[in-house]
Amino acid sequence: MGRETIPLSLVSAGEQVRLVRVRAGKWMVNRLTTMGLTPGVEFTVLQDCGGPKMLSVRGSKVAIGHGIAHRILVEVI
């Protein structure tokens, strides 16, 4: 049985997640891919203080705004 998927916007700082899919247009999916955010990648939410979320993805820090974070579906691992 698979884990429940939730929007990245609901994930708190310190949690580790796996990207399941992105509900966005081709341009945004391509942009996120260049940032290392591809289906199956595991990453940690470093900071969530009301503004952009700071993520640790593949050894890099990435900032994601709330709007796009709501379109990124993840599962907590």
C-alpha cells in the first residue's frame, strides 16, 4: 500500500519527503527539473517560516514559493 501524497506546502521544516509528481505546466516542470526536483527524488525541508520554503535537494539549497509548493505532491518518508 502506498503512502498518502500531500502538497509540499503542508510539509513542516525538518521533514524528509519524496517527490511523487508536479501538477503544473510544462515550463514549470522543466524549471523544477533543472533545480533537481524530479519524481522519486528525496529531499528535506530546511525552513518553513511563512515565505518561500528552503529545501535541501541533491546537496543544494533550493527556495520554492508557496504557490508552486502547493502544486508539488510528495510523500513523507
